[in-house]
Amino acid sequence: MHLNPFKRDSFGYNLLIKRTVIFVFGLITWYRFFRINSTRIVGADKLRELPSQGVLFVSNHQTYFADVSAMYQVFNAAENGRYNSVPFHTLFRPKLNVFFVAAAETMKKGILPKLMQYAGSVSIKRTWREAGKNVNRAVDPKDIENIKRAMETGWTITFPQGTTRPFVKGRRGTVHLIKELRPVVVPVVIDGFRRAFDKTGMFVKSNGNLLNITFKEPLQLDFSKSNDELLDEIMVAIEQAPEFLKIKDE
């Protein structure tokens, strides 16, 4: 497929370079997800019915980068008409209007995260934690505008908990954006990545793991409800509510 070498995405990233970055990282992660480990994808056929923009994927979070890389693989396959499986050839025609929300400090840690920014990172400054310490600061309006731009021009991945620790309460900022922009909200549940990769998701910790990615039906949210009620619905959908911890302990 011919790609205009001068065309840029909504954040000004050159699409030819972006495509190359996605391909190179995809080449590495595809081998990790589908050869030295195995990946089971459930519900990806639902992607077929989604609009090309205004879609927000809300997911639990187990590593900094492996989770989002795996979702990129599934989206690339869907772009090529393949669902619930990711053939190698789909790396050559990636979906280019995919973005993911990430902490700015995470994206600055080393050359690889900085390169991954070109794949579609929407970097934000966390309002509650930085450099391992608790902080309390106002939301940067530029961060909000960047997330809005991503959601209005493509598919966006966000992790409402803002941490890789399981069963942590979600952040209300996600709900504020959902109420304002009214995107299609698709819950995603991932599992197995914590066993297979280190916390960053850059390094393989063990082989032979089953990685699971489950896409659920878009949420039918009642916007007359309070932010806390909507957040609770999202946390149930991504299986991070307290009752799921009890089930796990049993």
C-alpha cells in the first residue's frame, strides 16, 4: 500500500516513520507473544463493528508496554480483516490511528520508550505520583487536550488504574473524559503478561505462558449517574473491582 511520505497524524508524527516503528516493535513482540509464549484472543470480532474514531479501550494493566503492544497486534490484524488471530503478515499493514495514554515519566526512561512514543503515545503528567513519590498537583490542560485529540481522531487505549498493581481503584479522570466526549467505551481484560514479562514489559521473564486478551461488548453507560458509579461500572467490566479479588483468593 502506497503511503504519502509527508503525511502526518493528528499529533504531527510522520506516518511513514510511525509505520516503520510499529513494524519493528511488532516484529519483536509478535515473536514473544505468539512463539515463545501463546496468546488467546477472545472477542476481537467485535472490533469489526466499531467506528474508525471516537473509540476508547479501557483495560487493566500488568506491564508498562507489553499489554499495549499486544493490543496493537490485535488491532493491526483487525485492520487486515483478521480477528482472534494475528498472522505475521498483518505487521506490514498496521492500523495507524491508534494511540495509548502513558505517564510522561515512563516514556522518558531509556531510548526504547522514547521510540515507542512515535507509535502513538499520548504522554501525560500523573497528578498523584512521580518518581516513586506521592504528589498532589492539578491536571495539565494540555494533557487533557491531547487525550481528546487522540479520542476524536482514532482508537485510544487507556488504563484507568494508572498503575500495574492489580485491584487498585480507578482514577476519576477517565470518567470525566468519557462524560465529555461520549466515546464508544470497550472494556478489555488482559492476563498472563505479569508472568511472562518484567514490570516494564520490555524483557521476557519466562516462556511458555498463556497470554489472554478479551474484548467485551461496548459499555452502555447511563451518564445521569455519578462519576463514582460510572467508574465502578468500568472497574467491574475490566474485572478489577473488589469482588474479583475475593474470587481470585478463593
